Amino acid sequence: MFSSKELAEWGSALLVFASGGMAGHYASMGMTPVQWAGAAAAVLGSVTVAVAIRVWPAPVKAKRQEQD
């Protein structure tokens, strides 16, 4: 099946695709400068999420110490 890491990576890629597609769609219909800024922030935010998911280090698990 899929691991949670793979699902997070594919989900973030889908987020980038969806936000870019929506921004492009509404841009083709005409947007004000404020709407352009919002669309750019949404696209940059989704790219930031995608990059963070891929480069964030995995949590380190503590090793169990054996006592003699």
C-alpha cells in the first residue's frame, strides 16, 4: 500500500497543481492586482508546503539502552 510519506508527497503535489490551475483559470477571466497578489501567495504557499514535506528530516527514534 502507500506510506504516509508518499501520501503527503502526492497530496502536496496535487495542492500545487490545483492552486496553480485555479490561479491560471481565474487569471484568464481577469483579475485585479489584489487578486493577483492573493493567487501568487496561494501558489507560493503550496510550493512551500511541497518543498517542506520533501526536505523535512524524519523524526529520530531514540535507541533503547540495555542495562547489564
